[in-house]
Amino acid sequence: MEGNENVNLAFVSATHETVPEAYRKTTEGVLLNFEFEEVDDLYERLQSANLNIPLKLRDEPWGQRHFIVTDPCGAMVDVIKLIEPSKEYQEQYVA
């Protein structure tokens, strides 16, 4: 990610020459999860780039603010920021 030389995530076409020939096909059902503190900013940047975002930015009661974007091969990337779970969700786990 920008500003962190220890993290690098790249999206390439399934037909790219660096992809081994036997794997040059689209994927289905693959979901990669990444925690990212600036999820709102990244969402805006990817939306502005007209990327395919099948799950729009939203808050989940179990404690995630996230969205899902797809790569050129069809794999999904779930970008997550941990947030406080809703009171109703937390109450499910109180004995």
C-alpha cells in the first residue's frame, strides 16, 4: 500500500505473461480479506477509478466497515476496517 514498502498488492489480467499458462483463467469464489485503516479514502479512490465494486462501503453489525472490489480475474478483495460491533450484536454473546 502507498506509504508502506512492506505491503504490495497488484492486480493483473489472467492473460498476463507473468501468470503461469496453466492458471490463465478467471476465478470464482475467491475472497481475500485485508484490514486497512483508511478504508473510506481507499473506497473513494477505487470508486473514482471505476473499478468493479460489487459490495459498496458499509458498516456491519459484527464490527466491520468494509467493501468488496474485484480484480481483473474475478477474485474478490474485501477491504476491512474493524469498528465497534453494534450493541444488539454484542448482546447476543452476553450470558
